[in-house]
Amino acid sequence: MTSNNIEGRDIPEQRPDSSRTTTLRRSRDFFTVPAPVKRIFDYFPLVTYAANELPHYSWSTRRGNNRLFVFTDIAGAQRGSPSFNPQCLKWQAYLKFVGVDFDLVPSNNHASPTGALPFLLPALPPGPETPIPSGKLQKWAIEQVHCEEEQQLNPRFNVYSSLLDHRIRNAWLYLLYLNHENFEAVTRRLYVDSTSSNFAVRAALSSQLQQAARDELLKSSQFIDASALEAEAAEAFEALSTLLGDHVHFFNRPNPGLFDASVFAYTHLLLDQGMGWKYNRLGQLLSRHDNLVQHQARLLKFF
């Protein structure tokens, strides 16, 4: 064994460990692409593609306008008709009520950047399009037209909104998704058949929609009782009718606002004969309150 002298110290010379060298060589060989495979990949190199652009539609004739993506069909989008989805219709109506101009674009949850509709692509500022989800639409609208935020003006806003978000919405979920007659006549036509012509895809989507409705309803109850849901909705309609009274708009506002849009989103769809309801107990309960029916008719004129 020889030694190397470094800084006055004798350090034994290290000879290579043959077993370690063999292991390293095998490790390199393992990660080395065989020549025939490498030649194939040379012909087809890996490419990272840019993210897909947000959808564009040829029937939007007003270039540079705000675009609101909602559940609707092409004909409904061209006419500006009310969406058949309450959440979409709420924001569609609200933007109309406060004077924001927009085009409707038919869409679905899978096309949404957030996984839910509606969302809006603003015309301004120019540059990369940034979608605005429903949770930020009111703030965006206030910045555009300088309207007021109703939640801060009336302390009863959130209290009565809970009637819509829970009692009426729960009854709606049962009516649309878990009532067999309505699911076959209404839900399939609006939410299932328009998505695919494949039987297996339609069957899977139908099952997913119904299970999602069950899961949502079971969050607030151990079992689903249609009679109880309808009774709670009846109480909610009674409370809303009392709140509206003889006023033209809720909270005696001079113009319709977000709460009016929230109520209209359900009352219009429950009273709309074009929905094709086979069983509509909620519509019957709503029709008992003339002021709510008249409220819906007045707001429909905006469309």
C-alpha cells in the first residue's frame, strides 16, 4: 500500500472497491434507456402542451362583451332566456337587475374552472381572460356599476336567505332529482341527455346526480322525508310572502336586487310551464301566495 502526502500528513491510498464499482455500474445500466427504445422516443419526443383556452362560441355576436356561462341551451342563450338552473338564474337575474350587460353562453360544470356554474368572463380589462366565479360576482358587479351591497343595508337579509338556501333548496333537490317522474321528464332532458348520446355515460351521470342529491339532503337529516321537505318549503314561502307584503320588491327597495333575484330563481322555475313538471307540489304551495306570484311575473319582464 502506498501513501499520499497532503499538508504533511500521510494518508493511505484508497483502492477502488470492486463490489461497489459493480453496483454503481448496474445502477447506471438500469436507468439507461436501451438503444432501440431511445431511437423510438427520438422520433416521438415528449412535449408539454400549453393549458387549454377557455371555450369560445360562434353565436356570441357582440364581440368584447361580458360572457356569463350558465346551464341553458343554444336557443335560450341566443334569446337571453332564464336559465333552468336556480343558481345560474339567480346571478343571471341579479346582473340584469343592476344593469350589467352580458351574453349568455351554454355550459356545464365540467367546463367551469371552479367545477361549478355560473362563472363570468369579463370584457375588461383587456388581456388574459380571468373567470369570475359566482361567489365573487356580486363584488365584481358592485365595482362595475357602483350599486349597493344589500347584505349590509338590511340585517334581515341573511336570515331570510337561509330559507332559500336550506328549506326551499332542499325541497327543490328532492323535486328535481329524487322524484322519479320529474327526473325522467325534466332532469334527464335538461342535465343528462344534452351531455352525451352514449347510454352508459347517461346512466352513470344520472346515478351521480341522484346520489349527490341524496348526500346533500342527508347532511341535515338521518333520512329523506318528502312530506317533511314540502312542509318546510311551505313555511318558507309563507315567511317570504309576509316579508314581501304589499311591496313591489323585497325590503321595499325601489329596484330589484340580489334577494329578489334569489327568490325569482326558484319561483320562476316552479311556475314555468315550460319546465315540464310531472309532479309539482312546490308550485302548488307557491301559488297560494298571490304577492309572490305577482313578484315573479314582474321580474320576468326583465327578460
